[in-house]
Amino acid sequence: MKVSNFINFSVVAGFFIGLAVGIMKFDEPEHMLFMTIVVTISMYLISLAMATIYIYVIEPKHSVLTNKEMIEKQLEYFDNEFDHTERHARAIHQFISNSDFSDDQEIPRKAAK
């Protein structure tokens, strides 16, 4: 089972377990909802901890943190994307700075036929 599938399954199971416990234990809907949220978050955190331990112990060589070349490629990609976005934002700022948005000028309109 993939790690992401395990986490998703644990969150869904936590939701239904929390819902069942909330229905059995409380009469007010607010308390049921609170119990459902608490158990769902708890199951999510527990599954994240288990997935982290699994990745650290079972797959240490496949870990993202140890693959320096992949990290450098991703950082280079993100750097290029940031530069592209920054150039685009500067072009938009330049266009807005050069545009005259005053109400004094009247926009010519086509006559209705």
C-alpha cells in the first residue's frame, strides 16, 4: 500500500470512528461534531507519524531528503518559475504605471444601429 493511500484510509477511518463514538457518547450535535473532528485529526496525526517512521526505516535510500540531485533540480525549477513570475509581475506593474485611468478622457463608442 502506498503511503498516501495509507494516510487517506486512516483519515477516513478516523472520521467514521469519531462519528460512531460521538453518536454513542453524546446527545448534542455540537459534541458529536467536536468528537468527530478530534478523532479525525488524531488519526491523521498518528498515520502521519507511522508513515514517517515507515519511510525513515524501510526506505532510507528512497528518501527525498537524501537525494541531492533531485533537490537541486527542483530548486532550479522553482527558481526559474519565480523569476518568470517576477518578470510577469513587473510587466503588469509597468503597464499599470503607464496607463492613464482618469475619467477626463471619454471613450469613443460605436453608434447603435
